[in-house]
Amino acid sequence: MTYTSFLIKYAEIAIKGKNRYVFEDALIKQMRYALKKVEGEFEVSKTQGRVHVECLSEYDYDEVVEALSRVFGITGICPVVHVKDEGFDKLAEDVIRYLEDEYKVKPICSGADISESTGKDISENIGENDKKLTFKVNCRRARKNYPMDSQEVNMAMGERILDAFPDMKVDVHNPEVLLTIEIRDECIYIYSKVIPGPGGMPVGTGGKAMLLLSGGIDSPVAGYMIAKRGVKLDAVYFHAPPYTSERAKQKVVDLARLVARYSGPIHLHVINFTDIQLEIYEKCPHDELTIIMRRYMMRIAEHIAGESECLGLITGESLGQVASQTMQSLAATNEVCTMPVYRPLIGFDKNEIIKISEKIDTYETSILPFEDCCTIFVAKHPVTKPNVNIIKRSETRLTETIDELFRKAIETDEVIVVS
């Protein structure tokens, strides 16, 4: 079947009141950006509170759906067939043809076949127990001068469908096929499929934040979840050559690219952290290494975030997962920050995080065996309940050198634009 357009459904945007248009415009902008990478010509517009993608040339259906399914703010993608308004009888013929093409149902009493495109097992609908495919007609009239009102269309069309397909029956409460007919000024839309979108809010409507991106499982998921709330992402990665390889760095670039499929382009700041780590390793107690290193990572990330006009930092920390993520450790890390630190995974266990990473296709890249700077310099017995005053006292041992090392790390920042 050739679909002539896609109707885009959204949820939270609809309750934004007088600011709704701001979110709709941001959604349309993100959709246009996503469709630029798809072969074909498309027009994205909004009319009467609906967002539509008009297909103006030949296109690849799967590519369009894949592109739109990564746009935050979309909750449903409905492939639409347009038909001319040539009276109710002709509309009924078009609907019958649509059902035959879409669900492969035949206007006979038995042996009807349900297409795999419904996402349902054939045996659920028609089989040994003579189950029938259930449906409901839902008419919407944008053009109020149509000779029948919505309820009359629903009833008359339902009757025509039952006459044509004896192996279908009406279920107004939980139908397997919700057939929507939109009567508009220029033509009539017919659709029944709703392909799930990612939900959330359009990227850019929630400000910008800096993601501390490592090569692990957690931080890409954290970035995805914050981007889903409309936040544009920049990212910072702490590289420690020669203790971490160029392949470890490339792994992080690859992860940023996977997240960018949802968030849009990411400016990835690669910071050479080796000298700072060696200085901490030589002069500070080894059980405090992880906390002190993370405190300096947060300082550097906040500095870059301020220059990039970010409004906060994002980390992939989950409470109690490792020694540096206990309540006391997080408090010690937070103590150096003036910006808000967002931790969307704070209450998640590892299995929950892995499930999301698999969903967004970052898991297989995250588990590649290339070490990041944290795992190289981790202490054998790290402190789990650090005292901030003791940590500060240990950091005084770095007074003579740390400012220069900090400045050098910032000045040698390598920025990679990932899209």
C-alpha cells in the first residue's frame, strides 16, 4: 500500500496551553531535520492542531518511520491514505479497499488472512475457534458541512464493513482495528495503524546541559533520558593517553553518535586528563583517588558547560552501584559544583539501565573491551563514605600544581561535532 502522508500524534505538547505553538514548532523543526537524511521530498506542517508529513515524491517507507521514531515529542506515527470526497458510497468503497490491502482480509465468510503488518498473531483473530477481527470506526469532521455527522458516518460505515467482511465484528471498547476517517476541507484521510514514537518533549525546548560521557553503559542512557525531556546535549569525555587507547576514545565517539540519533548534533569535548590523574595518584591517599578524580572531572565539566551556555551537568550515576555512587560519595562530588547535577538513573538498577541501552542500541558498543580513565586508576579499596573535610584536606597536597594542570587540560580541549 502506498501512503500519501503520515499523521503525527503527540501527548504532553497538547497540554501546554498558550505556549503550545512553541513546542509544536520545535517538534516540526526536529522532524524536518530527521527527514533530511531520508531520500525523498517531504513537507512537514501543522493544521487544525495536527502535525502532518506530506510525501511529495517516492520514498522508502521503513526509512521514514525509522527517522520519525527517533524524534522526541512524537508518541504515534500514523500512515495515512488520502481519498477524494466523491460521496459516502465512494468513501465506503475506499475504506473496504483499504481494509483489504492493509489487513489482507477478504470479503468472504471464512479463511480470512490477517497480515503480519497488524503486529498480531493470525490465530488471535481467525482460527480454530473462529475468532473474528474486531474493529471500531472513529470519524472526525474538520469540515462541518459534510452531509452526515460523525456518529452517522460511524454507524453507516460500520454497517458497510460488516456487510463486506462477515469475519469482522464491532468492538467499541477494545478493538483490534481502530479505523479513523478524517473528513477535511481538501480530502478525506483514512488510517488505522499507530506506530509508537519515543514520547517526551522536542529537543531544544528544555535548554542545554553537559553530559559526562564515558565508555560505559550508564552515561549514554542518562544522556538519552535527559534529551527525551527536551534538553539539547553537549558532552565531555576524559581521555587518559597512553593508559587509554585511541580505540577507547573512538568508542565514546561512537556512543555519542548513537545518542545523537535522538538528541541531534552533540559537541563532544575530549579532555586530556592524564596529568591530573597522575598528580592525584602520586600525592593523594589511594582510597580517595576515585572521589578526588571525580571532583576534578566535575570542576572541568562545569567550566566547559559554563562556556557552552549549558544550564546543568548530567551523569549516569545510580545510587549505590559502585563506591563513588553512595550517598556520601555523591555529596562529596556535588560539593564542588555550583550548577545543578542531573542524575536520571539515580533510582535504577543495572538491569533496568541495560534494558534501555539495548532499546537505544548503545549496549553492544558500551560493552566493547576498551578501558576508560576511571577503571585504569581505580583504587583496590576505595572509600565508600568519604568525609568532605578530609577530601578537601587531601586536595591541598595538589595546591602547587593543580591550577596549571587544570588550565592546560582546558586549553587542549578537542571538540568533535558528532551527528
